[in-house]
Amino acid sequence: MNEMSTGFSLFIVGWTIVLVGLMGIGGYFMFRKFLKSMPKKDGKSDLDWQDYYIDKTRAMWTEDGLVLLNELVDPVPQLFRDVARRSIAAKIGQIALEEKATVITTDLIVKGYIVATPKRDHKWLIAHLQSKQIDYTPYEKYLNAEG
């Protein structure tokens, strides 16, 4: 009987550690989302600006551009892929509006991807561009720029 209660106690302690860890991870992501939804000095949150850029540039996207964007976010885990796609698309839209573009080109997609993603993802981008036979040398200044 003593062995069973010791085993059960270890199970409870282990399960408690797992649950606290999972709640901590979930809380971290919820807090990040909360911070993004907080209004800045201009009265809009990061999420509001994301929606603004996506809405303003929705008609500028071509079918090929959407396919390229989906290919670029493909390595992101399925759970986070939609969030990554929206944030990258918003950055691409922001750059397109700043450059007064009329259509989202491959050039804008690559620039936006570089700006919107961490430096560790740039190796994947270079490999993908090479596999599609797209010259990435015009983007090296963005790739080498510090965040």
C-alpha cells in the first residue's frame, strides 16, 4: 500500500508540474496578444494597424503573390501559420503603401517577409528563393540589416 501511494504521489506531483508549465506557456502567448491589442499613442493597437494594412491592400494581391506568401509561411507550424501569414501580409501591405505601389509584387513580398520575420528565418527564405530561381542579391541589404 505504501508503494502505491508513493507512486500516486509522484504522479500527482508530475501532473501538477506539467499543468503549471502548460498554463505558463499559454499565459505567455495570451499576454503577448494582450500587449499587441493595447492602443499606442496614436490610438490604434498593433492589431488594428495590421487589419488596416491588410484591408487597404487586399485588392493589390495577385494569385501568384498569394501562392508565394503561402509557400513562405509553410514551415511555420500549422497552429501559428494564420497569425504569421497575417502579420507578414500586413508588413508587406505597409511597405506597398509606403512605396505607393499599385500591385503586390514578388519584390514587395520578399522585402516584407524579411522585415516581418526574425533573422533565423532568412536562411529558409534564401533557400526557397534559390529553389524558385529568384535572385536574392537585391535583398541582401535587408537581410544584413540589424532589426
